Amino acid sequence: MSKYPKPLMLATWSFSARGCQAAWPGLESGGGSLDAVCTVAREAESNPQVDSVGFGGMPDAAGNMSLDASVMLAPDRCGSVCAVTRHLHVADLARLVMERTSHVMLAGEGADSFADALGMPHAELLSPDARAAWKRWRSGEAQVRPNDPGIDSGKIFSSSPIGELHFPHDTVCALAVDTQGVMAGACSTSGLPFKLVGRVGDSPIPGHGLYVDPEGGGAIATGNGELIMGVCGSFLAVECMRRGATPLEAVQEVIERIHRRYKTLPHHQVGMIALSPNGSWSAGALRPGFAVTIADTTGIRSVAPEWVLQHDVEGKQGGIV
Ligand code: ASP
């Protein structure tokens, strides 16, 4: 295992700064990377201002909340949950799936029942603001764009172009390396706003929203999950690094491939962070607006990604950037 001289945390979007502040003291003083990334997820899950994760996240088309999450340290150490409706701290729940079962993923009622069996408390997931936003969306006041073709024309349903509301595709994803050189990652999300009931995106699926393999590094992704899923985005980035690509080259490969293989629309976004086993990292995005939060021995800050594919298209971004 590589020995890292210093711990490091990287997380999606600027709202992750709060979680990094909570997690950094433990990581810096020798705590585990998995504890750190779960702390980042918990902070976003509890923050009603983060409208795409946990309490405060946007509901599905029927007005109901469902949460997805994953954690990963290695191909044989990952866990995930999807379509959780009664419990808030879903990254912790994904960790419990990894640690307490021989499975990788639990879905829906099974995931909630598993959390009940472990004594996790129930939580109200729909915030008053999210409910009001859903009502505006449902009544058409939010200027749903007519005939928006979604990812591809001809689809019977496309989620969430919501007019004056922003496009909150802002999953919290974090990667951390601890003082022992162990890398871990976590993702937590309420998914795309007003998604079709039953829709699950990239975040809880190993290799899509999150992938960690100590041999190749780690990658996390946020944005329109359907774009990320079609290219196994995080797995592809790690695989590129395992075969010798730099983190920047790995991120470019993924985002360029998405751009080549999909008809991307102006509201589509993909943001990605890749971290190599030697501690070098990079981030990229399909459009401007993505932000990376870094925590290291020099402090905590949020910056624009190193590389953006399409500078000429005005991307509409969510998050508190
Ligand atoms: N990737 C997430 C999803 O598609 C959304 C996000 O990043 O906020 O479910």
C-alpha cells in the first residue's frame, strides 16, 4: 500500500467545505479515511440548504423522497443503498451494508428494514422548501420546458428542467486518504429532482458514481447520472489511471467519451474528480460551474476544476457555489 506523507480530502461542490471542516481534524490526527468521507456525507445529508442530498433534497415526481448512497475502499470492500425512504444517513447505511452483510447493495424497503434492524432512527426527508419547489414544478409554475428531449429525443419522460429553479444535480461525493495511505470514497444523493418514481442514478452503483481500487486510485462523479452510467464513468477513470493515465487524462477520457456518445443538452452537467495512488489528483467538468473542495494541511478551499470541456455553453448549476 502506498504511504502518503499527508492526509488529503477531495469533495464535490463547494457546499462540501462544511463537511470537510467537520472531518478534517479527525483525518489529520490519524483517523480513518472511511470515517472522514462518511462525515462529509452526513453533513450534507443534514443540511437543508443542500437541495440534492438528504433532508432538503428534491423529491421524485410523486413528491416523495428517496435517497441513494455508496461507500468504497476496494473492489472487495464496497457497500450501497438505493431508494431509501425513511432514513437520513444513507452513506452510513451503505457502510453498514459493506461491514455487516455479505452483499453489496440493498434497495428500497429492504434497505430501510435493514436500517431499522440496526436501530437507525427514522427521519423526515422532505423539507418544507423542497415540498414547495415540487408543488411549483407540478403546477407548472416553475416553467417546465416543453418538449425537453431529456438525454435523447423520443424519451417518454425527462426529469427536471425546472425553469427559474436551478438544476440541483449536486451529489456529495468525497475521496479521502488517511495517514496510513488508505483511500476511501463515499457518495450520497437524492438523485435528480422530480425523477421518475423508481429511478436510480449513478451514485449508489460501484463504478458509476464512485470507484476506488488501491491499484488504480479513486474517482467520484456528479451530474446527470444517466450520462455517467452509460460509460461506467468512475470505473473508467480509475482503469485509465491503472493503465498509466494521469488523473487529468483520466477525467478527460471520461468526459470526452460522454460528450462523444450522448447528445448532451445545455442543462446537462458532469463533474468528476480523480485521485491516483501516488496522491496526485485532478478534476474536470462538462461545463463551467463545477467546484472541488480540497482539505489538506494547507487548509480547506473550493476551486474550479482544472479542465472544462465546453466553455462556450452556459451551464446552469445548482449547489451553493
Ligand atoms: N449523479 C446524481 C444522479 O444522477 C445526481 C447528482 O450528482 O446530483 O442521481
